[in-house]
Amino acid sequence: MKKAILFLAFIGAISFSCSDDDDQVSTEPCTTEVVPGLEVTVKDGGVIISSGITVTATDGDYIEQLTPSDVSGIYKGADEREGDYIITVTGTGYQPYTSETITVESDECHVITEELTVNLAPM
């Protein structure tokens, strides 16, 4: 009888420990895509502009001039790079813009893209 009780207690302990979902590790593979840390949209009166505009991301000694990635005019950069960035935007006929600090973080695979929309003021 003692053996039966011990056996049942042992089986219960194994069942309890195997049913704990908190210890599961994700088996999702990371992709090979390159993810930008920053996406900056520059507008004038609600219209996206990219001609004659310079967008620069600075994180300490790291400086990168962002370029529009495609016809959408969205400036992308800081690819797969975490950091605390200050964004500056300049353009002919516009007042310069400087952002507050924008923090780019990452998850298990890639950076988490931070988006910023800048509405430039004409001079």
C-alpha cells in the first residue's frame, strides 16, 4: 500500500512539473531582414517632402545621415542599432528641427523601429 501511495505521489509531481507553461522557450526563428531603428517622415503643411531635406541621427559619436528609402519619402536608418538618438532635420526655406532623445530598443531578434513625424516650419 505504501508503494502505491508513493507511486501516485511521484506521478502527480511529474504531471505538475510538466504542465508548467511559464518555462517554455520560443522556437520562432529570427528573420534575416534588416530592420531600421528609425523612420522619419518630414512634412510641410501635411504634405510629405523629401527634396532638399537632410535628416541626421546622432547617438554620441555615432552620426548617420538618413536618406529616403523609396518613393514614400520616409527616411530610414540606424539599421539594427539600439541607441539614444537626436534627430535633426534641415531644408532650404525651412527652420531647422531638433528632436528630443528617441530611444531605440530591441527584442530577441531585431530593433524595434521608432517612428517620428516632423512638421517643418517655413522661414
